[in-house]
Amino acid sequence: MSGCLKVGCFILSDKGISLCQADGTEQTLINLMLDSENFSPFIFKSNKLKQDTPFYLGLNLTHLHKMLKNVKKKDSLKLIIRNVDSNELEIETIPVKEGGKITTSFVKILRQQCLDIEVPTGYGKPIKLDQANDFQKMIKDMQNIGPKIKMVAGEHFIRFECDSDCGVLKRHVTFGNQNLRIESSDERDSSDSNSDSDSDSEDCYSKKEIVHEFLIDQFTRIAKIASLGTSIKFFTHPDLPLKIVSSIGTLGYIQLFIKSQDQIRDTDF
């Protein structure tokens, strides 16, 4: 997240840890949820907070990344805020080997106001990429080819295209099955009766290819999402940002909403 946000405003409650925030340019929206039931344990308790009142935690994500970058995959982390008036987040890194070195780091808590942002809805079925690392590899390769990426999505596939300004270099990467197309019952009925009636709007857009154009920098900033889980899901819609979803280990999920260049000019989150 440090590639998109300078300061993250996290919301702590008995339900877990959440964040819903757009980057400074309002090109990317991040929606994150870590469920309290997935921690062992998760304790949210304070005599100074009214019941059902969340705690807002502002953190400089660059500083947080510096404190966490040496943590190994099998290490355990313990995050501690001693009281609601504390100005530090304590981070204990506990190695998997018993009796090993325990490191305690501290990151300053910033008093940050969290804005209420509505998450886009209305997407259809996703295209699932089982090998998340393939997405990161694609971005790494394409950033050496050209400054823009064109996304083309159908019912069962999503394709990313990149070429140099002069057209000398081109690369297309497709996830899913571009040749698979299942005829719907509406189409069969229409074909049998030679009817000219329109199907509903959702069916219409799901049968047509959706095309959006992005800057390569929009993807390089979020490429590390591939390291959070084993798979990635892509959700597309002609009038909505590209939605990318990944699990965060076994703790929860993260959703990224990335605007196309046309959407950046026309709308705000």
C-alpha cells in the first residue's frame, strides 16, 4: 500500500482492522479488511471508548514498511497500542524458532481523519488468476515496453496489451479462456424466434468486450498485491474502475479499484 498511500487511516473495532482510502490523485481506491476472528488473539478493549466506538489509527506507510521489510514469512507479529492516548504503535517480531531474538519496533501514530468513501458496486462474475505471481511478472515486463496498458475483457477472459509509442514492441497477456463463450438461454430463444428484443443491460455488457486504458504506473504501484495471496480476481464493468481482489494470507482481503484514463477525467471516488 505504501506505493499508493503516504498515510493510511486504519479503523480498529471489535470486528477487526479496516481501511477504505483513495490515493492522493484519486486514481486508485484501496478497501482492506482484516477480520478479528482470524487473529489469535484479537483484543479490542478500552475504558475510554464508548461501546461500538472505533479507534482511528493513522500511520505513515513508508515508516511502517521500513519496520516490517525484514520480517520473514514464518515470523509472528504482535501489534500493540497500550491505550487510546498512546502516540506509538508497538510491533513485536517473534521468530518461529523458540528462544530466538524478539525485536520490538515503534511507529508514531498520526491523528488522521478517516473519510467515508462509498465502494463501487455492480460488477459481474470475476476472472480468476490462479497464479498471482503471473500478474506481477506481467507488470514488470510491460513497464519496459511502453507507458500505457490497454485492458480488454470478455465473459471468460481478461487481456492486457502494451506497445511502445512507435509500435516496434508489443506484448499481449491473456488470463482466462478467450475462446470460451457459453450461449445463454436468452440468445437461444432469440435465435429460434428471430426476435429483435434487447436483453437486460447486465447481459448486454457481459457479452461485449470491455476496453479500458491505463498508465503503466498505475499498475506498478499495486504490483505487490500478488505477494499477498495465491490467486487474484479481476472484476470489470464498462462504467466502473477495474476491481482487483486478493486475500491477505488467512487474515482477510484487499480490494483495489483502478480508474481508467477516461474515468480519471470524468469522475471522482
